[in-house]
Amino acid sequence: MKDSFKVKVNGDFEYSLSAADLNMLDCIETAAASYHVLVNNQPYSAKVLQSDFNRKHYEIQINSNRYMVEISDRLDLLIDEMGFSLVSSMNISSIEAPMPGLILDINVSVGQEVNEDEALLVLEAMKMENIITAPRGGVIKAIHISKGNPVDKGQLLIEFE
């Protein structure tokens, strides 16, 4: 299981990949969130359209086709194997910045009740807009950031009651 990943595409197709598989990709960034990828001597144009780094969900476009991609890393696979995946999000009491960036928008307010996967804020990082969603349903206890302000990786953004 070391250095293994599970990739689910469009909710239907599942692939297991290793770090060695990823190292075999010939990938060059051509612009922000755009890439030229060569796989088995076949060229592809790839672009990351949307990303949710907390949940590891991405919308990507390869050539003219769009795909919803979910990635599970070694820790995700272990948690799932142990049967904890169903309850793990219930214990989350705060959201931290997954990367440094700029807060473009805040979609919630203190005291507001939110549902799981509801968009909480938009974080711009590396010229991409990343929607940060609620890991669980609950009530917003505190918001520690403001629209237009920069944040550091790991900085506390939002707390739940």
C-alpha cells in the first residue's frame, strides 16, 4: 500500500496507481493549471478546471473531455480499510488553509448552518480558484479570515460549533 493511490473518475471508474506509475508520466506545465501530457507516446492537453484540495476532488479537462476525479492517498485508503471513513468527517471542528493563497470570497457567516459539501469560501492559489467546502454539516462558530486577505498554509480559516 506504500505510495499507492486510488483514483475514481466520474464516480464510476476506479484505478489504482503507484508513485512509479505517476513518475512514468511526461508532463509539462504550459500555463497556470494547464499541462501537456505524454502517455505511451500519445499527447494530451490537460487543464485543472476546479479543485477541492480538502476533499481531493478535481474537475479536469483532457483534450475536449471533462472528468470529475477523486483521489485517495495512502492515508485515505488506510482509514477506509479500517472502517473509519464514515465517521472521520464528524470530528472535524475547523478548516485550515490547504495552501497559501488569497481569499476571494466568503460564502458563509457566523451562526449560519451549513450542509456537508456546501461551498464555504474561495481560495485563489497558483492562479486557480479553489472552492473550500464543508467537511460536515454544522453551524459556523467563527470565521478567522476576511475577503481579499492572504493566508498561509495551515492557517485557521473557519471553526464549527
